[in-house]
Amino acid sequence: MKSRGFTGTLTNTSLHDIIQLICIGRGTCRMQVRSGRRRGVIGFRDGEIVHAENGVSCGEEAFFSILSWELGVFECDEEPVEKETISESWDFLLMESLRRLDPGNDF
């Protein structure tokens, strides 16, 4: 039986690590993330992050917001991502999200 996606808990596993694996593997999927009452979606196409939304915003700001959530669950499925709200490269987005999370950052 072929798996149609995967799920996980954001406690010991960093969302950054999961996203990096999807991008390096050139995956195409939709990741739904839940943290308490917050909900978000990140869309991947051929290893690039092409969309994010969190109920308040879309695009890069939604992506950065979702990656700031420390606890929660995620689920990836093979649903196609219709919207394209992000054009930056995945490695830039991950580095920028880490920079934003670092409280000692002087940038």
C-alpha cells in the first residue's frame, strides 16, 4: 500500500527540518499545520515553497508566522497547490525565518 502523505508532531522535530527535507527531495505537496487554534498551509511544488497562508495573511509573512509556532502538528498530502504567493527560494526563506526567530540577532 502506497502512502498518500505523512504527519508529525512539532515537539522534538523542527518544522524547519521537515521543510528542508521536502525541498531537498524536490517534493510537491500541501502541508497543513495546526498549533492550538492557529491554522496554516504551506504549498510546495518541485521542491520550492510556492504558497503559504495562516488565516490572517498570505505569502512570506504567513510563512514566517507559521515557522514561529513551536508546538503543534502537521500533515502533508498530495493535494495540488493552486496559488502562488511566494517567489523567493526555499533556502532564503528558511534562513530568514531562523534570523527572525533569533532574539540575539542585531540585523
